[in-house]
Amino acid sequence: MNKIKKESGQAVLETFVVLIVLIPAIFAVIQLSIIAFGAIAAYDAAQSANRSAIIQSNDNFAKQNAALSGIYVMSTQISGANNIIPGTVDTCTVIPAGKQMTDHEGNSIYAYDVTQNYLQKIMFSSLVNPLPGSQYFSGGINVMSCSANSRMVRSPDPTYRTKAYSNANPW
Amino acid sequence: MPLFVMCIFVLCLFWFALINLGKLVKDRMMMQNAADNAAVSVAVMRARGLNAMGAINAYLGLPGVALGGNVPADISHVIIPCSNHGGLVSICNCQAKKAETMIRGLVRLQEHMNMTYGGGTTQLVAEKVARNQEFDFQGNPSGADGILVDPGAFSLHLNRNMGEIWYWGTMWLNIPFCGPELFLLPPQVKGILVNKKDGKRWLEQRSDFHKQRIKIIAYKNAGSDSNKGYPFAGKLLGLGNKWFDTRAIAAAAAYNTKGAMFPTSGDGNYPAAALIKYFEACTGGWEAHLVPSTPETRH
């Protein structure tokens, strides 16, 4: 009788101890899955935005179309998920491999570097990191600022994106 | 224990969903690369073909030694005098025969290049590039299943100009004390006359020559070998056994900043047109780049 009495709270205690470890672990895995999904969607959006930018006739069109494509792809990928918020699309001109190169006609070869920004909501951020002030997982702010990047060399000659040679009809 | 199982179950569902989403998005990105690379490969093949055939066309456009001496427009005169073979009268067409052999050879070379770069080989290259965009862990291609193009899309849009070709013969008169005298003989007397039906001359632009853009749709069907096993845990996630078809579109074009390199059928009325058109455009040369697949999508 005494033996039974001594073990009466053991199961509850064990469950409690296990849950203290297990529940945070489960939520951490769920959170990581959502973060990974956000990253996958953002890389897809960045690539699509860049793909759109490299065939435009000038930098302004490239920026406009990259922004439209990025937001469109990001929005459709995450449709229904309210814990990923699409942000801006930054497009800038860069020199590939950090080396100024030219084609055989002497035109410089450029690439577009497109960054798809987005905000990732964090569950229980104060539990993950209770200390405020750091960039990620800050205690008081439950969003994480993220970005995905893509870089492609742009099509070289804007004049010939609608026709084959100088006096040709469009395609 | 039931709580533990339930927690693990929820956890696994998230993992499975992530695996499926990852595969889907990865396939989408890979397929876009496959379509882009296939389209650029076709445009590069096209540019190479046009550059090589343009150089041969320039030779065919030379007056006198080749077919560019077309006066009137539908008769090309090839005039290469034979050497003096001695005797009082030396009548010969050996140089005409050599010229005919060489010109026929160059025309055949162009025809073979046209078949290679403007047809089957280019299609094979495009398909292979799209298929080999990715490999599975056994080393088998797991990129696109194939490509779709418009009928006649690989054509280089060139026609053969046809006309009579007169390979002139030669007569030497070796009159004592007067020195040798050279006379050219028309092919009706000595030489080779090729009639218009067989007289293949230079290449010229077809009416659709300006359409140098090629659109390629790379496809990967739901039932593709590389999709086996997906959707991962589909029944558990309510997706069933049906995976998704993936399609990606891209367009690329050959372009030349200096000109078309080949004469139009109207240009062919003037002597040396093929030669002149080549020299106008050869400094630019044909190149290839990605272009928007349609003006509306700007993609």
C-alpha cells in the first residue's frame, strides 16, 4: 500500500518533464518548417524577378518588372499563409565575378542582382530569445527580416530584343 | 504516449509538406533554367550556322571566280581562264570544271550546314540540354521530359537563289610571231552551262527571315520517372497520388547589330549582292541572347 502511494504522482511528473522538452521542440520544428518554406518561396520569387529583369530594355523597366514578378510569385506561393509578409524587391546592377568584362563589340557585361525581401513572423519569439535588442529573435518583436538573392547576367543588347537586325521587322 | 504520438504525427505532417513544397519549387526553378538554356542553345546554334554559312555565301557572291557576276540578274558568269596548253589552237574548259566542282561543293556544304543547324541536330541539342538540366543520384537525367516548339521553329529561314550559271571556256591562239592570244568562249561553245533548274547559287533571306526568335516550352509531366514517390505521404496530406505537371517557357533569339548578312531576293538582282551583304554584317556577326517570350508577359 505504501509502495503504491509513493508512485502515485510519478506518471504526471514524467509527462510534465517530457512535455517541457517535447512541446518546445515540436514548436521549434514547426517554426523552422515555416521559415524554410518562406525561404524556398522567396528564392523562387527572386529568381523569377531576376529572370524578368534581365530581358528588359533598360534599368527602370528592369526594376519595375522585377518588383512586379517578385511580388506576384511570392504572393501566389504563400497564398493563405499569413506568417510570411512579402516585402520590397531590390534590383541593382553589378559586375559579374567582380571583374569588368566586355563582349567582342566592347560592350560591358552586366548582371542584375535581385533581392526579394520579406518578413517572417516568429511564434513565441520571447521564449526563443527573451533578450530584446538583437536583430533576429528579439524578445519584443516577433518578426524576422529575411531576404533571398538571385544574380543573372542580363541580355546584352536591348535594341535587339524585338528584332534580329537593324532594319528588320519585329519578330 | 498518445500525446507523444500525436505530437510526432503533427511534426511529421509539417516535414512531409515541406518536402513536397521544396520539390515543387525546386522543379519550377530547374524547369525555368532548362527552358532558358535550351532556348539559348538553339539561338547559339542558329547564330553559328548563320555566321558559317554567311562566310561561304560571301565567296559565292564573288564576281568572276564565283557566282556574283550575275549579268543579267538570272545568269551568273564564272570566268577563270585555263592555262595555255600549247599547239596552234588550245581550247579547254578545265578551269571551268574545277570552278564548278568547288562551287557545287560549297553549295553542298551550305546545304548540310542548313540541315544541321536549322533542323534535327539543333532540336537534339535543345532536348538534351533540357533533359540534362538535372541528374538523379544514379546519374540519370532528371531534368525536363522534353521540349515543345512551334512547327518549323528551328529553320534558319533561308532560300537558295536559282539561276543559270555559265562557266566560260578558254581558247588560246598561238600564232607564230604574234604571240599567244586569249579568247573566252561561252558555254554554248566550250565550257559548262548549268540551267536555271539546277543552278544553285547563293543563299538569300526567306520572307520570314526576320523571325529569328525561338520560343521553347520545357515540360515535365506528373508521371515522369523523377517524380516517382511524390507527393511524399500524399494520402496523409490529402493530395492523393497525383503530382503536378510542370511547364516553363523561354525565348531566345539570334541577332546581328550590323545587318542581316544574307541578301533578300530583290538584292540578288544586283551583282555581288551576297558578298556585299556579308561584308556589311560580318563585323557584328550573329550572336544569341534571351528575349521576352511575349511582349505581354515580359518574361
